[in-house]
Amino acid sequence: MNSPTAASTTKLRILIVGVLIPLIFATTSLSVMYSWLPELPDPIAVHWSGAGADGFGAALSFILVPFFVTLIYAVFVFVATRKLSKSGRPSWNQKFITVIAVWLSSMLSISFLGSTFVQRGLQSATQAPDTWTYLLLGAGVGLALSTAGWFFLPRWENLPLESITPNSVVEIEPGERVTWMKMTRIGWAGISVMAFAVAVSLTALVLVTVAGRMIWVSVAVLCFIVILVLTNTWWWICADHRGLLVHGILGWPRTSIPLSDIRSVQVVQVNATRDFGGWGWRWAGNGRSGVILKSGPALEVTRSSGKRFVITTDDAETAAGVLAGLLAESSSSNRTTH
């Protein structure tokens, strides 16, 4: 099978699993719930606790949630899977985010359908019974469908990141101290995603404040998102005699790779969505993790265990050269000592 044909087949299967099936689920559930609107109380229950329904809101807004969440995620899947490997296969991250679309759509569609169904004919939404069984049912059906989708999609390919510059070594004299430091921030694509999440949270906060219900929930969610934004937007990178140190602007998250644990360094080309499934602190499912702030050049450090850490940054070439020079100087010192 040649790569153009393989790529076309892969993209078709991705569209079926990550876009078509989820949107069919979401559209069908929206149509059914919309037909039930005349039978629902006003407002309806939108949240339950151990004591029963404790949050209420407009029925139309509630039933639109699964469709719009699914639509937004389907667009993300479509964008993230446009670039495949040269062989036409998806990366691990592309395959993972694709099957998550089926799980997400099934879980939301079934749980919201159940939550709406139990309120048909009620005089007051306070009478609505708990709906956790529908949530579990949706999660279970979603898990089964996403597992089937995983095997329906082509086998993922574990590709090394493309080296974009020849290795350069900064010459370091014995006893000389060399340090490379840089603050870098997330790119505009990641900022757009974060801004959207904050905007949605602010909108939800305003709506529940007006309704006078569940304010603490929206405040907690908003605070959580703000913390995520602060800890994942700006990063400090330092390469010196200690090795590689990377941490968020607040000091966390952080990772430190001692120079003695570094096997090699190189500059690679990263596609944020294809190789890592998004932005921020990411795992690639193949022994590779890192801080992905945008697509473009990145410093890749291979550890003694074979695991690789990647961080995208401008001037990655200099960072790699400094670490390569420090490794060479350390190796030379050890040979001299022995």
C-alpha cells in the first residue's frame, strides 16, 4: 500500500471514528431531547448530589451542551490529524484523541438523555431522581465504542522526531562555567485554546451567578483553569553544569535532568497536535514526554534509560550545543581522572 493511499484510508477512518460517529450521537440526542421540551419542568435539574437535585437551569441550554462540546472536540480531532506520518499512519496521540471523541460523545449524549428523560412530566425539577446510572451507562458504552474504534483505526507508528539541525557543540574549557537560560511562552494556538476555556468558564460563572445556583462550582472550575493557565503559559529553561532544569513561572510543574543522566541531545521539529496531542506538559505514549508550547524547533534530551524529554523553544540550537559541550567536557574530565 503506497503512502497516499494509506493516508487517505487513515484519514477516512479517523473521520468516521473521531467526527462522524460522535456527531451522529450528539445530533440524535439533541433531537430527542428537543422533542421532550414541552414535557419538562421550567427550570430543569442540571446537577445532582447525594441529597438529590441541587442545581437548576434552562432546559434548552442544558440539552445543547453535549452537541456543542462534541462539535468543538470533533473540530480539534480534524485539525490535529491533518498531518500523518510519511507512511500514512497516525501517531499514538492522534489515535488516542480520535477514540476519545467517541467516548466523550457517548458519555455526554447518554448521561444528558437520561437526566432529561427522568424529568419528563414532573411538576417541579426538585422531584428529579438521581441520574448516576445513566452517567455510568454512558461511560461504559463510550469505553466499549472507543475500544472498538482503537482497533478499527490503523496501527499507530512510533516515529522519532525529525532532527532539523546538525549537532553543534559549544567548546568549554576545563573549569569554565557555561549557562544557557531562557524564558519561553506558549504559542498563539495554545493561547487561543486557553482563552476559549477561560471564556467558557466566565460565561458559566455569570450564568450561575444570575441564577443564584452552584456559584461555588463555577468559581472552583474558573480558579482551576486560571492556575492551569499560569502554570503552563510561561516556562523557565536552564542548561548548565547541573544538566537541564525546566519549570513553570510559579516554580511548578518542574523537572530536572542531571547531566550524568543525559545520554544525548539534539534539536528536533515538533508538530504540537500530531506528536503530542496539544500544548502544555504532555506525554506521547512512546517513552517521550515534554513541555510543548508550540509547533517548531525543540530541544530533545535522551536520558540514560532511553526516555526522551522535549521542550519547544526558540534558540534550541544553542541550548543543545551547551548541553553537548558540557557532556563532552564532563566525559573528558572523567577520562583524565581515570
